[in-house]
Amino acid sequence: MMAMLKLFLLGIATTLTAQHTIPTFPLPKGRITTFQNGRFLSADYSHGIHAGFSVHDANGKQLFNDLVRIPNSTQVTIFSLTASPAGDIAVSGMAWDEAQLTTPFLALYSNTLSLSRILRLPDFLPRTLIYSASGHLYAFGPERGSSGAWLASGHCLRIFHSDGAEQKRGLPRTSLCEHATCFPFEDIPLAAAGPHEVALYIPEVNRLYRFPNGSTEFTSLAGLPVWHRRSPKDMVASGPHTFLLQHTEQASPTTGITVFTAFDSAPSLRRLPAPASLTTSHRLIGSDASRLLFARSSPREFLWFPPIE
């Protein structure tokens, strides 16, 4: 009887764990994974290679895995990768030809994951992409002049329709930085999309920005002083108007602790302690309507957790 009870309890424990754990699935070594709109997105972000990316569904089934095919390119570097609510995929990066000339690009894939359009953007470097809930594609990065120099009054945001047509430009560089030596978006910023808004964090100026869906208008808030030394690692939407940032702070010269900060509509920042079961090896990679998704590389696993209050 006792043996049967132990087996019964073990079965319950296994079932409860399975409800919060996604079976691991193979990925090329070194690919960083995010989770957006029900899709796992993994890409090669290393320079000096012809980069590729893969897409898996919410259960880990592979939907796509291939190189980024830019005509006449011999090498491709990926900057960013994002999935829309409708299942479309957008990839930004830099392409090299045989003469080693470079061109920034934006590659758009349909919800059947076939390549639908390639935009060459010689005057814009789309370092970070995010689809809003309304299906607009937000591209963040520095704008160049015809000489290739950064524009002091250039726009750091472009918004595209789902078909790739450019809709708006915004976020003037002069609104971010007053000094001529400041080049916003040289570091890849963090972006996340919620039901009503898109949020952006720019490490170089240590500020958070919030954009209503489909808009270039924004409100902003200074980041925490500790972020100057150690930028947030990841950011996801955790509510209709709330974004959650994960970062690591030094508890001692040799020990780091995981900390979460909620960026809400007040706007204000709220520090939230990490659950005891989460460590610095767990990385926040996505969310759905009621849960947060974390990844750990060793051992490799994907875990769902309830919201952090």
C-alpha cells in the first residue's frame, strides 16, 4: 500500500512539473532563444558567418530552420528577430557582397515562413525589431546620411506595415542625446510589445521609452543608476501596461543576484525580488497572458512561472 501511495504521489509531482516545463528541443549551438506570440525564435548573432535562424511552435516543434538568403550576399549577420501576432517573422541585419560592401537589410517572412520581401536600408541600421499587437513592425537603430555618417538630427525609429511599406519615422536622436559624441543604439537595446504599447530600453542613455501601438509618440523614464554598470538582460510585457525587466546585480564582488523591475503606466519603476527557485542561470525569454517563460542553458530547459508580484 505504501509503495502504491509513493507511486501515486510521484505521478502527481511529475504531472505538476510537466505543466510548467516545455520539453527541450535541439537548437544549433550558441543560438540565443526568445519567445514571442507563441513562437520560439533562435538566431545566430555571431559576426563573420552566413547567419541563419529557426522557428519552433509553443510545444517545440520546428517550423523553420535555414540561412538568411539575401541576393548577391556572401555573408550575413543578424541583428534582431521578431514574430508578429499573425505569425509573420521579421529579421534585420547586415549583408556583405563579394566586394565586401555592406548593406543593412530587413527580411520579411509570411506566416507560412516563406520569404516575402527584402528591404535594403542603406540609410538606416535596424538593430532591434519588435512587432506591436496591432501588427506594426517597429525598427530601432541609428540613421545615416549619404556620406555614411550618423545624423545628429536623424530618426532612430521606423514603423512599417505588415507588407513592408514604411509608415512613420520618429524618436529624433536630438530627443535622446545632446552631445555630438553620443551615438544612440550602438548597443542593441531591449524592446517588448504588450497589448497596447511597445517599450524600449536604450543602454547608452539609460532610459525606458513607451509607445502606444502604431505611434511614434512616446513617454520616457530614467533607468536605475545600477543599470549604468550592468544593463538589464531581458524585458517582456507582463500585463496590459506593464513591462518586466530582468537584470543581475552584484551582491558581493564574486556573487550576482537576479532582480526584476516592473515598468508600469504611472510611469514608475518597482523593484521585485526573484522567486527563490530562480537563479542567475535562468533567463526571462517571453510571456503569455498569465505566465512568464524562462530558459536555462545547463541543463537546457524551458520553464513557465506565474507572474512575479
